[in-house]
Amino acid sequence: MARLRRRGALRHSLLARLLASSVLVAVCSIIATAWLAVQGTSDSISVEQGETLAVDTRIHDTLVGYAAEHPQWDGVQGTVDDLAADTGRRIVLTTENRRPIADSGDGAPALPMSTTSVVDPLAVDVTFAPEDADRIDARAVGPFKLGKADRSRLRTIADDGVACMDETYGETVEVTVTPSGRPFVAAPDSAGDPELSSMCGLDALDRPTKSERKALAELNRLMDACRKRGEPGAEFQIDGATGEEVPVPAPDTDPGAPSASTDPDNAQAPQPQPSSGQDPAEPPPAPEPSSAPRPEPEPEASPPAPEPPEQTAPPEAPEHSAPPEPTSAPYDLPGPEQKLDPRTAACVDSSRREQLDPYVAPAALLFIDDPDTQSATGLSLSRDGLLRVSGVVLAVLVLTVVVSVVVSTRLVRPVHALTDAVQRMRAGEGAARVAVRDSGEIGRLATAFNEMSAHLERMEAQRKAMVSDVSHELRTPLSNLRGWLEAAQDGVAAMDPKRMAMLVEETLVLQRIIDDLQDLALADAGKLRLTPEPVGIAEVVEQAAASYRLRARDAGLRLTTEASDGTAVVADRTRLLQAVGNLLSNALRHTPAPGAITVRAYAADGDAVIEVADTGTGIAPEHLPHVFSRFWREERSRSRRTGGSGLGLAIVRNLVELHGGSASVASTPGEGSTFTLRIPLDGGPLDGRPGDAHDDA
């Protein structure tokens, strides 16, 4: 419990709150600063790297495109100058031996040791090529580039087919042109139905042109030269779905036979041996490598009429030598990447490179230099970076203001409440209270203020009650005295001995009240002096009891003492007798006959203990805290003559406290009460002033 209280006090501590708010603002500021530094630096680097990569990619791609379309680098200087002007970079192109080909910055510093990339359309740099992409640039078409007439004819077929699909079937398709100039139709799944495409004439796009057949035959010969006899091979066709040449796995062959189908229907399609020459007199066998992929050729699929029926040279295959190409429906060619074994795929790649090599520029080294980075002295912030910094600064300021306002409000609110309460008390509105919401410094201040306010309220109530009681106590006997004296003066009443005794008794009541008030005033002012001397407790008890035995017997009560000899204290004998006498007087008034009053005296725990116990009416628990208050009576209806002045017990407590002791009471209604006085055996302070007494009122 103590640990929990300490934790609660720490949580509500003013110092802890201020420290927590400062730490919170500092931590947020540090985190924001670190985040800004990291984010700004990383963003700037990322943006710079992204911009550099984008520019480098653009330059590299442009030069690769140039190399793919030109067999030499002659004339590339203009392209390099244009790129340098657009990007602000220095661009240098050299041979693999670093012999300059083109340089956009004449007289510039020497070239760096490392290259930016290698410009080779037949082996595109993996840094600039998409993942799993063909490293042969798509713009390197070589002999597959169509002439103007073939482009026009195929585009007409494609446009007519698109119009047919739209008008007849309501299918929306588009025409796309490949770098070779061959168009193909990009259509959704429903429009890619072979029957629909055939009915609209789009299957004609599958048939290679004369120049393409020649290129395909050459590519297939290169493929045959690459692969070993009897190993799986592949042959190239034109894919109508993409307009590009694609390798297709060749059918399985007998290792001891030529790579050609043994089907009689395909007797004119044997694959030529790489070592044999192409006989012009035998046109059918020459183009057969391009028609080998399909085991079931379609006889009706013949090339368009504009193509010549025969070709004397082997690369220029006749029309009937390529029947297998149209047998495959558009958009339905097999995926070569999934069906070619690694050795065949390597042959496909090397055959393509060998065929395209004469048509592309040789590989070159590319150097790209940014002059701005050499002159830059610091990391500049972009507009987004400035906005981010401004936003974070504003957020930290707002957080600081919010935390300060919240903490200040919580701290100032109870202070304002205390100020208002003090002002209300000053204005005479009575005692004020403030709410205690925590156990910190402010909470303890509020608790102390409430205790002070309650104490002042009690003191004010006691003052008013004392003034009222004193005036009442003095007025009653004075009124009696005045009445009888005026009656005697007027001759109405005779001053016989009985009336004289009554007047003397009223005078004694007045004297007793005045003496009690004087004792209390002296005690409060610290001017009640004691005469300490060694006093036996048993003697004091016996002497006090002897003084009240006659009154007790007349009231039908039994008064006994139980005192142990040898217990002595250093005290003022007269004041101690007065305290015990007041307790006995109080017990006599509140104990009906036949009752008993017992006075005990003994030593316990380093104190001399005096107890006065009675078998009277007792005191209710709610009245016990007020027993020792001035002018307090449990029954307000009692008169001062029968109920006492209400000052006796207050005087008892003050006298005992002057001796450094304490007074307490325990009572059970209907059974009686026990008043206990404890006086230190060592004599206590004995300075004539009350100790730090607790006001139970």
C-alpha cells in the first residue's frame, strides 16, 4: 500500500507533471528532428537516385534503339548532343577499348574508371531491362524488317479485320505495329476465337511475307547448325498474336534420320542438313525448316497472291513451302519459354544474335556524368521536403502549445479555486472548500486549505457559541440577583436567611463561571503557570474522591478508588486535583442512583494513568468528538445549574495538556463512560503552555 501511495503521489506530483511535459516535448522534438533528418536525406537521395536512374535509362534506351536500327555508330554524334542538351548530362560513347565514338562535352575531364552501362542491342544491360525480359532489344529486327509494300498490305488486312470484328460481332479490337513494321491485332479473349478471326480474315496475318520467310529459313538453318544431331530442337514461326518470330519446339526425330517428318503428306518438308547447300532446283526442301513445327499442316493455308509462287534461292522459299504457318490460329501459339530445354534455348538465343549481328551496331561503353553534382555543396530540399519540414515544425509547435496549455490549465485550475475560496472567506461568505483531485503538491495544498477552513469554521462556531453561552450563563444568575435585590429594595420580599443563602449560591455560580473562563483564557494565552512538584497519584486520587464522597452518598451513588501506591509524577498538585475533581463532578451529574463511580490510578507505558469510570447514561458515539469542547452539553435542555457550565471538561483537557499528557473518553450508551488522563512519568514539558492538542471539535 505504501508503494502504491508513493506511486500515486509521484503521478500527481507537480514536479513530475512539469518534468513529464518537458520530457514529452523534448522527446517529440528529438523524434521529429531525427525523422526529418532521415526522411529528408533519404527522400533527397531517393529522388536524386530516381532522377539519375530515369535520365540514365532514357539515355541508354535511346542509344540502344539507335544501335538496333543502325549497323554502325556513324551519325550518332547528333543523337548524343540532343540527349546532352535535354538532360544536362555529359554523354560519352566509346568502343570496348575506350576509343571515343561520340562525346557531348569536348575538353571535359577524363572519363571515370567505371562505365555507366554497356550499349548492346543484342545483350541489353540487366540494370535497364525488365525482370525476365529478352535481353535482345525488340527494336533489333534485322532481316525481319518489312518493306513499305508489305507494311501497307498487312495493315490493310489488319484494319479490315478490325472493322469486320466490330461490325459483325461487336468486338472492340486494336491494331498494334511491331518494330519490324508487322501489324497484329490485340484483342480480348472473346475476340481471340480462331473461328471469328478466320472469318474476318485476320488469320492471314499469320502468314509470313517473302522477306520474312527468307529470314525464318536463315534463322532455322542457324538453329540447325547450333544443335547436335538427334537432340531436341526448335524452329521459328511468325506469331500472329504478337507479330514477332517465336521459337517452337520441333517434333521428336530419330537420331539416325534427318530432322524431318516421315509422314507422306509432309514428304516435301524435310529439314535440310546444315552442311548441305541449298539447291535452287529443289525449292520445296529449302523453306521447310520454317514449316516443321506443325505435324498436321493445313493445305488451304497458302500465302497471299502478291507473293511470288517460287523462289530460286534457298532463303526465298516458295509459297507452298510454308504451309504450317497458317495452321496455327492467331493468339494460340505455344509458349516457348515453358517448352524449350536449356540447351535448345541457348541455341535459339545464339542463333538470333548471329542473325542480327550484321544489322546492329557493335557494343559500346556508355559514360554519363552530371556536372551539377560536382558543384553542389549541400543537400538541397525539394518543395515536398520544405513542406514536410514546415509541417513537422508546425506540428511540434502545436504539440508544445497543446501540452503547455493542458498542463498549465490543470495546474492553474486548483489555484484559481483556492483563490476564489479565499476571496469568499474574506467577503464573509463563511468557510469555503475546494475539491481535492489528486495527492500531489496542489492536492496537499487543497487538503491543508480545507482543514484550515474547517478549523476556522469550528473556531468561529465555538466563538459564537461561547459568546452566547457566556452571556447566557452570566445573565441567568445576574437576573436572579437583580430580581431579588430589587424586590427587597421595593419591600416586596424580605431578605431572610434562606433568600440570602440563595443569593450567595448564585454569586458562587457566577464566580465559578468566571474562574473557568479565566483558566481557559490563561491556558489559551499560555499564561497559566504551573508549580511542578513530585506528586503521588494515589494521594491525588484519594484527596479528590474524599471531596466528593459526601455528594455521592447524598445522590445515592457509590464512589470507590483503586490506586496503586508508589506511582508519582512531577506535576502541579492543585491543577491535577482540579482536573480529577472536574471529572468526578461530571460523573456525579450524569450517573443516576443507584450507580457507581470508580477512580483508578496506575502506571502504564511510561505514563501515570488516571481513570474515572461511571455507570451513567453514557455518551452517543457521534457526540464523543465534542465532549471536551467548550460549552458543549449532550442535552441542550439541561440548565447550567443541573448540567454544568460546559467548561469543566475543556479545562480538564487543557490542564492535562499543560502537563504534557492527554485526555480521552470511551463510552457505551446506557452502560456508562470512562474518562482517561495520561501524564508522562518524566514530568512532560511543564512549561505552562498546552501541547499540540488536537481539537476534536
